[in-house]
Amino acid sequence: MFTHDEIQQRVQNRYIERVGTRLKKMRKLLIDRDWATIKLEVSQLLEGAQNFGFTEIASEVTKAIDVLNKQHLTRTAMDQEAKQTLEVLFKRLDRFLVEEHRV
């Protein structure tokens, strides 16, 4: 039987693995300009970051959500502010994965 701490660590490790998977997916979605799905992916990152105390990730994700929600985003036009915000988030997530030794 697992202790509470062991269970918590396993759940946290699974979240970290999903960050890597989501990051790859979001990069593809950005190329495809699938803003609706990007918003969903980013929102799901926020919940886990908050739950596990990854405050820097939560802060970057919140910034991205704010920018994505205020822009009128379409598949025909690339919004530079949204693109730049996501690129900053992607770089932060890359660093996070390296820091957590999950790359």
C-alpha cells in the first residue's frame, strides 16, 4: 500500500509527463492556428500547476490565458501578441521539464 506522500508524488509525476505531451501538442496547434484547442490545453495546464504549487508555471499560463481571451483569434490571421505570449510560455515549460528532469 502506498503512503499519501507516495501517491501525491506519483500524481505530480504524471502531471509533469502530461506537460511534455501538452507542450508538443500546443506547438502543433499554434502552427495550425487552432486557438480554441490551445485555450483548452493552456487552461488544463493551469489547474495542475496551481494544484502542485508550480507558481511560476501558473503565472505564465495565466498570462497566456489572459492574452488568448482578449484577442480575436482566427485561423486566417496570426496574432503576434498571442504568438509571442505562447512562445514565452513554451520556453518556460521547456525549462520546467529540464528542471524536473523529464525531457
